[in-house]
Amino acid sequence: MTLRYIAPLVVGLIVLTCKTWAAVDVSMEDRVDVYLKGQAAILCMYSLKEPATMIVWFTKLPGKDQSRIRIYYYDDQTEIIEEGSEYAGRIKVSRYYDPQLSQGNAILTIDKVELTDQREFICMVHNASKDSGEGHTRLQVFKSPSLPVIQPTHTGISVSEEEPSKVANCKVDDGYPRPNITWYKDRFPLQHSDGEVEIKESVTIKTNGLYAVESELFIKVIREDEDANFYCEVQYFVPGASKMSESNSINITVYYPTTEVHLSINSPNRLIKEGDTVEIHCKGNGNTLSLYTFRHKEEVLTTDNEILFLENVTRSDSGTYYCQSLDLETGNEVEESINITVHYLDPIVVIPEKKVLDLGNDLTLTCNALSSLATYTAWYKGGVELVKRHVLELHNASYDTAGTYICEVMALSLSALQRQKSVQIVVQGKPEITKAIAVGSMNKDDRTVNLTCYAEGYPIPNITWTLFDQLTHQPIPVLNEESQVTNTGVISTISVKATSELTANCTADNEFGTGAASRSIEAFAHVTTTQPTSTEAIGFTVAPKKQEKGGSGVAIAVIIIFLLLIAILGSVLYFLYKKGKLPCGRSGKQDFTKEKASKDDIVMEMKSGKSEEAVLLQGVNGDKKSPTE
């Protein structure tokens, strides 16, 4: 062993010193601790004026046989490690002497310490005068055990058991010296107590000399033990200290009888309405095999043990529900009840449900529905809220009054509980042609226009069309008539080919009277380019005609340019004639006459009123002059 081990050993020797009253003083520690398979160093110190002449190490076998066995010998000439002994090849001795201090030492080192090395070792020192002294040290071997393993009881424990029941067992293995096991419940150690706690422990020494310790815990459980944490702790020694290790915590199943039950519904904060599904839960405070029975109005209900399902409930399901728990182990019965109210909203009653109202008359509608809760009522038409009350008053009925009215009733504290009902109001009277609707435009191929006549009234009016030529005053057949009935009247559409100026008449009649409207329709122009004109009449809309484009404008422009060129040419010839530049004589000269275009030569005429526009192009005439001019 190196000198770095000497200092701590010397400190230990100051406190623990074993001194023999001989001529040579030898000091050794009482005990040296070492881990199994570790290396042990045993220090032997002596006081001499000169180095020792002989150092001998002995060991004693454990047990009753106290005879010494030499394992090492040294003198001035020889150093011997006894061959054939169990320490051959595992030990060595280092020596040191300090002449200034007159002290020396011998350190015995043992490699790969075994459990059998736990015994007494003796160091004997001789001086030159053949005097000797010796010291004794006991070698203690340690082995840390495995972590503790806890195994709980897989079946539950009843509080009615008269004797303590097994909770779990705890086991540690391969420890040396023997480990100790302690049981805990919620951080509090458990000790043997008659009738309450019992701990059984077994210790096994294995063939390798190590200890296996197993401990069983038995307790008389109470109800609170179902939430307790149980675990075991192992304490063991190591060189120079004591250590501990804890197992995992476990819980146990505790069976105890039911003393009361508690009833609840799946949605305690929500009101129940007809059509809902309700779950009634019955929970006992015990932990044992129990049979649950539900009753309502003295009728036993089928259940899924602790839960009663009520599907599509009605107001008849309101009332008191009872749950009875029967403990199959003790035979004890416990009962509890709960009240349930199923809220309802009856179908809405509207008076009158359907009404035919004369034009200009008044009507009062009432809307009511019986409910178990306070309600809110409102009237709607076309998605617009009219009033917030159960009475709707209609005054001076017009055709716009007709239609579908909806009454809505809603529970104030349960918005999901609501109903609606509609009522159809019909207003009867003489037909009225009220709107002009354009449904299409002129067809370019056959030059037709669509006319629409919309008449309101009830009973639904019958619409009749007539067409007349304004020039010939002859009737014209009506083509492609189509009708569509609406909530308050009828829409009729016809197609008209306007080849001449026409008059269209629309007549609507029912049993209360007749309504009529007319309109003039102008003929289509074929070659003119004009701005379109239109004439409006009640109940009609004619699609505007598009401005026509043709070659007439180009032709007029070409004629005007041609006349200008002729005028310029005539002016040039006349100028040359006056200057005498032409070779012919005055009597033989031909007169050139400039053609003039008067302001009426070209005329464009736009026809106003009901006729189509027209363009008239006048002819162009030139005046001839006499030769004398």
C-alpha cells in the first residue's frame, strides 16, 4: 500500500489503540471495513530505535478453533508468503521505517476480499534483542443488498375481517451483513401490534454466504386504508456508514359496506325538456358488491346497475326517483331519492288559423302555447320581426298585407324549448294592375319585344291581352302568352312583333271586378340611326330598341363630297375663262355652270311622338346658264 493510506490510519490509531505490554510497542486498529471483492489494507505500527528484525503476520480461523495460521514471514534475509494457504497470491506486505521518529510500519494488503476473510489478523514484530510485540485487527466485510421488491395482495381486503389480513410482502437479496426491513404507511413506520399489525420475517443464508430477507405485512384494515400508500424500507451497513433504500408504493383494495347513496343527473345545471335523454346516477359510499334498484311511481325500472337511462323523456317522466342499494355481503339496504322536472311547451294555437280578409278591412291574430316555463312570443313575416307579443293587429288590409305570418314562442330560461306556427292571410278584392316588369329584350332576328302585365287580387285574376294596329285599327293575334301565379296575383307575359304602330291592352278580372291598362308600341325602323324613344303606361314595360347602324350615313357623305368636287372644278374653269386663258373665242366658248346645293338639298327628319324616326334624302339640282352669262 502507498503512503497515502497511512495518514488516515494513523488518525484512527490515535483513538483506537491496542497496546501490548511487551518490550516492543505495536499499534493496530480494532477493525478494518472493506467491500466484498474489494482491497483491504491492515496497518501495523511499531516503535523501535532501529528497524524490526522480524515481522510475522498471522490469521485466526473464525469459530471455536482459535489456532494461528502464519501467512507472512520477514527477517533481515528472508521474506516468505506461505504457499498453499488461502492467501497465496492475494496478499502482499509493504514496510517502512522512519529513524527520526523511531517508528516503523508494516501494511498487509489483501486483494479480492471474500466473506471468509472476515476474521482476526495478527501482526508480530521482533527487535534485535529478540523481544517481540503484537497487535490484533478484525477485518469486516460488507455487501450492499439488492433494491427491495414489494408485491401487493391481488385480492381486496374487507374491513369486516376479524384478524389482520396480508397486505404485501417485501424482499431483499444478496446483502451482508444481514439487512433489516421496516414497513411504512404514509411515511409512518409500522410496528407489531397485537390484533392490528403483524410482521412476519424470514432470513435465508445463501450458499455464497449472503443474506436474503423477506418480510410480510398483515394489518386489520379500515376504510381510510383504501387511500393509503404502503411501502417497505431496507437498512444496511457499508464501510463507515449506514444506508437505506425504499421500495415502490402500493395501494390496496379495501371493501367496506355502503351506509348511504347519492343520486345525481348527468346535467345538473341544465333544465330538462321533453325529448331529452336523462341519466340518473346512483353512487353508494361503500366499496363492496351491491345491487342497485330504481323506482318511479312505485314501478321498478330496468337499469345498468348504478345508472338509469331515460330516453326521449316527456312531462309524465317528472317526479321522484328512488335508488335502493343492497349490500350482497352484509344484506344492508340503503335508499335515497331525487326529484326531476321535465319542462314542456305545447303546440302553438293561432286564432284564426287561416283568414280571407277583404281589401281595406282589419284583423287581429292571437298566438298562445301552454308551457311549464315563462315564455317569449314574437310575430314574423318574411324573416322580419313585426311585434313582440302574442297579439298581432292588421289594419286597412292591402294586397301587401297578404302572405305568411309566423308566430314563435320560446321559453325564456330554456332557449332550446321553442315552437313556431305559420298562418296564411289572403286579401280578396278587385284586381289591380300594380307593377310594370320588363322580362326580356328585342330579338334581333324577328324584331320581337316581351310585354309583362302584373295584376294583384283574390281570387286570382284572369288576364286577357288584345293588340290593335293603330293605322288599320285591325286586331293582331297575341303570341306566346305565359302566366305565373304568385301569392297575391298573377304575372302574364306575351311576345310582340312590332312591324307597325300597335296598341296593347291588358285586362285582369275576377268576381270582384276588372282592372285594365294599355300601351302604345312603335314600329321598328330599318335604315335610320336615331335615339330610341319610349312611352310608359301603367302595367307595361317595353324593352328599348337599340340604335340601328347602316350604310345610309356613308352614302350621304359620299354624295356631299362629290358635289363639292364638281363645284370646285366649275369655279376653276370659270376663272380661266374670265382671264382669257382658254383658246376658244367668246362666241364659240362653252359656258360652264357651277351647280349649287341649296339648304334643302339634304334633309334628315326625326319623327317624334309614338312613331319611329325616319331619314329623308332630297335630290340635288344644278341651274344652267346662258352663253351670254
